[in-house]
Amino acid sequence: MTIAVRSDERFRVIGALLAAGDWPEAEQRVKAYKPHRVAEAAHRRFAPQREHEAVRDICTVAGEGDGLSSLYEHALLVEWPAGFGQAGRDFATVAGVTEFFAEHSADFEQAEADARAVLDRADLHRFLLDLFVADERAFVFIPNLLYPGRQPLAVASATEVVVTAPPPIAWGTSHPWRYSERPDEALAIIAEAFACFLFTERLPEELKPRAEVLGLAAAVLFLREAEGRDAGDQLMVMQKKTRGLKQLPAVVLQLETLLADRRAGRQAASLADYAFQIET
């Protein structure tokens, strides 16, 4: 099996709803960046629906803790909170969401092709199975050209683990890179999102905060295998400084040993036992 790449209109509708509300401005207040041109077009097209019930509801939920992830989980499972499904369908009709997606179909198709090309560079699925021993669910990546425009999200059903992420942010006033223009960054983003989610699933509650540094360490190791040691080490140095994770190099070294033991079939500590050793 490999990481499958596909589109999902349910996820796109969430992006359109966020585009209609105050989410784009909120992202800019956190840190200014240039959104994808499809996201900008969606904001212009759907902003007149800002007061629609579905837009108000989704922006309220998205701004609350893990609310954004919960929205994508509802979409994946097709289990919307009472009343929201009908409101969302009404928004899609009055705002012309399907027509908008059709107008930008070339961008969405190009993003899927780029993502497939990037994920074909190395076997991320095999790497994750080596690290986490076993998982019978399909692993799926869904490109995101809408909102949120700065962060990946991971959700799961009984049969799939799904990551959706925007292309790598570019510099200054330039639109984001295509996935294939920055394959090392794209692979790092996708690998970290999958690994962080899988660590969070498997760690006991008190250790879940350590999933971030573990997920990032896994991304460093995968990037070393996919793009060469220099690429992985560059990611490690940059993220150690950017996120203030002084323990990251030590975690990478320990995780490398754990991965090697599991690939060799040697007895290795459980992920929970391993996470206890991480300095906070």
C-alpha cells in the first residue's frame, strides 16, 4: 500500500465556509502570509454569505480548541451536529459552491498530481508502518488549496487515516509553492502530520503533549531517507530554533534507535515507555 491522494468535496466545503467568514483575517492576524489564489478567490466569492447560519456556526466551532479538527472529522464520517448538515447544504446552494469548484478544477487537479509526484519520491506508508508496527487503515492525503491555509490537519475513521494540508508557504507576497516545487517541505509537512496523529492515538493521555516533538522527529528521520541526510538535518535545525524544541536532536537520535530496532525485529520499548524518557 502507498499513501493515496484524492480530493474530497466535503473538506472543500469546509474550506469554502471558512473563506466566507472571518477565518482569513484571523490567520493574517496570527502571522501574515499570501494565501493560495484559489483561497483568495473563495474569500472574494463567498464573503457576501458571511452572515449565513452555516458560516457563523462553522467559524464559531473552528475557533474553539480542537474545533477545526472536529469539523474535518465530522466531514470524514458524514456525522454532522444536528442542524448543521442542512445549513451547510443551503450555503452550498445559495453561494454556488459546486460552480466555484468547477471553475477551479484545473488547480485542484494539478495539486493532486503534484502531491502524488511528491509522495512517489519515497514510501511514507512503509516508514510509518515500520515505526508504528501495524495499522490496517488506509493512509490518505488530501491537498488543500482553501482554508485553513497555514496548518495541516489529521483525522481518522475506522478504515482511514486522512491528512489534509496546504502547499508550502512562500516568501513575502508570493502565492504558496506548488507541492512539487518544494518536495522536501511538502514531505516534511505530510510526514509530521501523519506521525503526530499516530503518536497521539497511541500515547496515554498524560503523554499526548509529547506527540508534537515525536511527530517532528519522525519527519526528520523520514526526510533523511527520502531526500538525504542534509535535508533532514536542515529541517531539524530550523524547527529546533523556530519552535524552541531544544530536545529535538536527542529525540531524533532516540527515535532512530527505536526505528532501527523495530525494522530489525528486535524487542523495543513501547511508545509510551519511550515517551516517558523525553525531557520536557
